[in-house]
Amino acid sequence: MPHLQKLYAELKDKGLELIAINSGDPEETINKYAKESGFTFKIGMGEKPASDGKNYQVPTLYGVQAYPTNYVLDGEGKVIFRSVGFNEEGLRGALEKLGVK
């Protein structure tokens, strides 16, 4: 995820919003890891209930079968890019098509 932090730091002021989803670890573990790693993007819960009692089914809704899976969504929530594994060239290309460069 450090590569995502680098991309986010570079492009957040140009319109990039990044949300990572973790569905395998407890919320406390996720928060500790994010803080220790200096991540400044949002990290949401996947399949497990969060502290608010809600169960967010993001990986199921998006058909995630392996980690990492990356998506780029446009302003209306339409998926315009998907990759399994980190594909920086593909991510940047999709972001450029949205005007984020």
C-alpha cells in the first residue's frame, strides 16, 4: 500500500480520492497499521462489521476475488478501470482519461 500512498500524495490535490478496503483484518489492526504507515487516504471495512455495527459488503459487490484489486470509478460511480495487482501504468492511464494527472 505504500505505492498507493505515493500516488495519492501526488494526485490528491488534482482530484484523486482514494479509498482502500480491507476485508480480512479487525478494525483495530487496520487503524494501527494505517497510522504506523502514515497513510493519509481513507481505509474502509470490507466484509466484517465495523465499529458502527454495519457490515459493508464492498468486496462482494465489486466481485473482488484476489488482493489487491484496484478500481477507478468516474464521478458517477461507473467503473472505468479494474486490475488485479498493482498496475501503475493502467491506473495512471485511467486517471488521465478522467483529467487527473
